[in-house]
Amino acid sequence: MGFKCGIVGLPNVGKSTLFNALTQTAAAQAANYPFCTIEPNVGDVAVPDERLATLARIATSKEIIPTRLTFVDIAGLVRGASKGEGLGNQFLANIRECDAIAHVVRCFEDSDITHVEGKIDPIADIEIIETELMLADLDSLEKRVPALEKRAKQNDKDAKEQLDLLSRCLVLLRDGKPARLVEVKPDERKLFSTLGLLTSKPVLYVCNVEEASADKGNHFSELVAGRAKEEGAVSVVVSAKIESEIAVLPPGEQADYLEAVGLAEPGLNRVIRAGYGLLGLITYFTVGPKEARAWTIETGTRAPQAAGVIHTDFEKGFIRAETVAYDDYVTHKGEAGAREAGKFRLEGKDYLVADGDVLHFRFAN
């Protein structure tokens, strides 16, 4: 399934540097002045998952194919973006097309890198971006209300439902709170998603710290972590400078570099995994001598729909799923061992695929 995570933040917080490291390219121009990124840059990244290599080793797979995410580097927003300041309308439209937001926050001091607001205050920075997104959502919803009210007075059931949901969103937004905090009933989720609200998207705060704080963070990142906890959001600490240096090293030298700077893994691995989990995505695997491959689905996906991620014919002609849990596959050294141990299962159309399942689909042509 496609999943786009938009990288946003004020100018000069390290967004493009982070994006370059994520995609291991120089596609985004990282420069020390606002609006150096005008068009959004798009890059696919592999989702790091140690389980895949383990499965490939057991099955002696010739090729390993990870699942992937798409990151979009969006130009820096500034105060007044909702009113068009700094090409704001264009940038807000780019955000609207994404499924989630990775909000990069400057959590380091460096007199050589200017700050668009003239001071280092990560919470204030977050509030500038959040305010602009909320103002854009307010404007969008308020323009829709008159037409909906007119239809509702004519006893249009759909209009009444939309108006009720819009009104609840407006109450929050006018109170300075994002639309993602609105209580949405199960039967309203589809309607809510069609509203296209910027502040309805899940948020991951990426704290860009100086190199010495790349492992545990600093007092700035602690403030962001507290803010994220209050919102029910997630925060991750990285040093974009370190990540950009790791990205250009040969694979054989990366482990030595990480050890030298005191990191167990690249901080970007945490960013990618956090982004992956932000929308409740999970992974299942297909394993064989030709390839070991990871596939992305949403939590709660049934077996036929999971099969459809591989090919629509698999979903249409679904018969059953041959299933082994990851731990059982590893413990019993493959499918044959798991079968002998009674851990091999046949699942039908109602089976909810679990994270880490190793699946083989049977289907009718």
C-alpha cells in the first residue's frame, strides 16, 4: 500500500538534510536560507526490519526485498503560511496529499545557522506550524458550512451528518486544538478522512539535536517529548548531521562510525519505524528460495485483502492462507520444521493477519 509521510518544519531546522539522509541522495537542496526547497522532493526508503534477513537466511533466499515508505520533503513553513506567506498555500497543499506528518524541530544551538524566528524555542516552533495548519483547516471548514446548513434545512441526511462532524471539528480548532483530537464515531471515520484536514493527520516529532546528544537527546528534545506525550503523539531524537554523514559511507564502514559516535543504530531507523507505526501499519512476509519479501498492511486486515496487496487476483480467487508465525518459523528453522511441530496453520477469509506472519496464499485462477 502507498504511504506518504510529509517532512515539515520551519526553515533551517534540518528538514532537507534529514531527507537527504533518509533517501541517501542529494535530491533536496540543503542550504542555510528559507525556501531553498520550493518543489517537494519525494524519496522511497526501505523499512528496516531485522526479521527479514533472519527469514532469508533460514530459507536460503537469493534476494531480500524490504517494504518501503515514501517521504516527501516539503518547503519550510513560516508564520502566515495559512494566508499565503512564503508560498504557504502551495506548501499546505503538499501536506494535504500526505498521510502523516514528520515534524522536524530544531533542538540544537548553532550561531552559524540562522533561525527564522531569531531564537531556539522548539515548543514555540511547534506552535507556529500547528497554528498555521489549524488556521488553514478553519478557513477550509468555515467555507463549507453555509452550503451544508442550507442543505440540512432541506432535511438532507448526509448534509446533517457532515454538518455535525464539521461543527465538532470547528469547536476544537477555534479553541486552538488540532482536528485529530475530535472524537470520531466508527461510522464517521470515512467521512472524517474525506474532509482533508491538515491537523487530522497523525504527527511524529523529529528532534534534530547536536551530535553530542544524538543518543539520549537534550533538554530541548525533552520538552518536545513532553509535548508529544500530552498530545498522544510520538517523538524521536536524531542528529541530522550525523545521519547525513552515515548515509554517504560505504555499508562496511557505517557500523564502525556508529560505534565511534556511541549509537547502536542510525537514528533514521527509529524515524522510519515510528513513521511506519504512526498509521497502525504492520508487516507480513512471503519467504522462499527465490526471495524473502516484506509486505505492508494496516492492522486488522483480513487474509484476502492482505493477499490483494501482492496481486488483485490473489484477493479475488482467495482460497486459504498457509500461515506460520515469525517466532515459530525461526524456532523450528523454517516451514517444514514448523509444520512438524504443529505450528503450521490453514486460515480462511476471516483471518486477521498478524504482524510477522509468514504467509503463502492459495487462490483459484
